[in-house]
Amino acid sequence: MTKRVRVNVRALANTKAARREKRNGRDVIIVPSATLPDDVVMNNILYPADEIEKSFASLNRTPAPAGHPLINGKFVSARDPEGINIGWIGAWNENARREGGRVLLDKVIDVQTANQSERGKAVLEAVDKGEPIHTSTGLLCNLEAANGDVAYKHIARDIDFDHDAILLDEEGAATPDQGVGMFVNSAGQPEELEVINSAIDMADQELDWAGMHLLSALERRERASTWERIKSAIMDALPGASEREPSANQGEADMADDKQLEQLSAKVNAIEEGLSKIGETIANAVGEAVKPLKDHVESLDAANKAKEDAEKAELEAKVVKANILDEETAKATPLNTLRALAPKATAGKAAALNGAFGGSSDKDEWDGFSLNAAAKQKEA
């Protein structure tokens, strides 16, 4: 024998991972959340992985109301017109998926619509602050009696997700004794269903929230500590005149002033030491961060220098062999100059000084030329 029931399953949303987008020209906030794990047992009911697999997609485009809508103390479907009027803050569920044996989904909150109601504003404020927000999935299912020696009494079948609510300052699905659910059946008639309120074991998630808030508090304290120490030192060094009691012994007063000055100096030194350590810590962190980049650049420089050295040695040999330069001069010649001379170098002879002399020809343009004959011809 089976019976139809409504179940509210409480979980926790990840406001730390919330992001903002523009959709159709409107601002929205997207908050990741999660619900049923595979084969979870709550209130003596087993939710099999295969049943979850068949039904989780029905979460897409369902409302994400602010709390479970109640009419006359009874739960009502979030899709019912009266349920919409009660709980709608412009939020819905989408991108339902199964990952790591868990149903994950995103809550999309239309900022403009949420700002039109007090509960919507409260949700936006909680998200902006990164505060933990509980969610509660409202679903319908048939309960099938379990057989055999098992740790549960019923098995959930034919699951149908109605909504996934956002809870603020309310117990939600934390207590098992809240009223019955009222739904409209296929004939258009309201029917009352037993409501079972359950909560997924969230010990790990609650610990994560506590840890993140502790780290945030420590970071704020660290940022404020420098100023607080400076302020404390100043206040100790400059007490109000009304706080001082007159002394008949000026020597004692001088000793007190000296002691205060010594204390102030010690505090200032401590502050300076702390600041210097902060600077050293930052410098070390930056140095470690850029070290891989620096090493890469140095490696490239070394490789480039080796390549240029090899090229220069090759060009030196080439121009020396072509009798353009002697070896000593070639070694002293810059690489760019050697590159310019290299095309003119022909093994065994000097390159032509002008292309008009036929430097590109295989024939020696100076063959048969007599410098003395040329000089006598010029004198004649």
C-alpha cells in the first residue's frame, strides 16, 4: 500500500559563491544551492538514487519563494495562485543537475522584484553579507512500505518537486510537527496531504560556515590591529589632565613621566617592528610570486645570448674567410654589422665595394688591373 505525502527537505545555500549577471537588461543574483543526496534516509524514508534521477529535472523553473507558503496554517503549493501571492520575491530555480551524488541547482533572484517586498530585501541583504541561508525543497512523493531488515520504513517513489524555498529566520523543515499540505489535484479540487519535514545532515556545511566567518573575523582584526596599537600608545602617552593626581614630590612626577616615556618608546618600537615584518612578509610573498616569471625571463635571455654568440662566431669566420676583415677586427665587430657584411662575403676574396663592379659575378673584377699603369695614365 502506498500513500501520497508532501516532504520538506532542509539544506544550505552557498551565498559565498553568489554572482551577479544581467538578463534581459535586469540585474539578477545567482546563488548555488543543493538538495537531495543519493540514497539519503530521512525520517525513516529512503530516497533512492534512481528515483531522484528520474525526477530532479522537475526542479527547473520552479518558484523559490521566501519560506513555504502557508494558508490558514496549512502548507500550500508555491505554484498555487495564493501561494505565489504569499511567497513570491522574484526568485526561481534553474540549472538542476546531479553531481557527486547530489542534486545541485541555482537560485536566480531578480533584484528589482526582490526589492519590492520586505522579505525580498532581507534575502538580498543576507546574500550581500555572505550570511548562511537555508533552503527547503518542497516535494511530493508516494511512500512505499520497505520490506526486509533495513534501517528505514518507507521508500519514496514517483517524486515530483514543487519548489525550493529560501528560508530566513524560520525553522522551515527543522520540526516534524507542522500542519498538512493543501494541493489542487487534477480535478481542480483541493486535497490535503500529510507533511513530513526533514533536514539533510549539514554538519560539514555548518562547520564550513563557522570556519569561513572565523577567518573573515581574523582578517578584519589583523587589518585593525596596527591602528589600535598606535591609538593605544597615543592614549597612554597623552592622558587627560583630569586623570592625573597632583603630587607633592616633583621627583616622583619626573620618574613617572620617564616611565611613561619608556613605555611609549617600547610600544612604538614594537609597532615599528611589526610594520617592518609586515613589509618583509609582503616583499617575500611578492618575490615568491614573481620568481617563476623572473626565472623564465632569465632562461629566455640565456638561450637568446647563446644563439647570438653562435651566430656571431659563424659570421666572424665567414667574413675572415672572405678576406673582408681580419680575425681580430671581426671579433671586435658588432653582430648587426657582421650580419650586414655577411651577404657580401665570398669565400677566398673580398666583396665588391660597389655593385657596379660586378660583385655578384664569378669573375674577379680586378683581374689584369695595374695600379702603376693607372697612375701613369692619370699623369699623362
